[in-house]
Amino acid sequence: MNLLEDETAQGSAELVLLFGGIIVIALVALISYQSYLKGLGNEINGTQLNETTNDILNLTNKFQ
């Protein structure tokens, strides 16, 4: 029996562990930045958006 000498599945197992580790690291990063990403939407309120829209419209009027 060559069970101790058979290492053909070792490469596949190492790749599975490597990809699993990468997925775990990506999930931890996403969870840690979740509060930061949620806060991005609250930074622009309606008045700022309206002011920016009006500024863009005023620029287009100047070029006509």
C-alpha cells in the first residue's frame, strides 16, 4: 500500500485552505467597514444636492 507516499490530493487541499482563508479575510474586512460604508449615504443631505444641481444648471446656462 502506498497510502503514506500518495500526495496527489495535498495540492488540492492546500488550495481549498488558501481560498477559504482569503474568503474569511474578505468577510472580516467587509464586516469591519460596514458601519463606515453605511455612513457614506448620510453625508449628503437634500440641500447640498439641490445646491449642487443648481450650480451645474447655472454652468450650463453660462455656456449657451
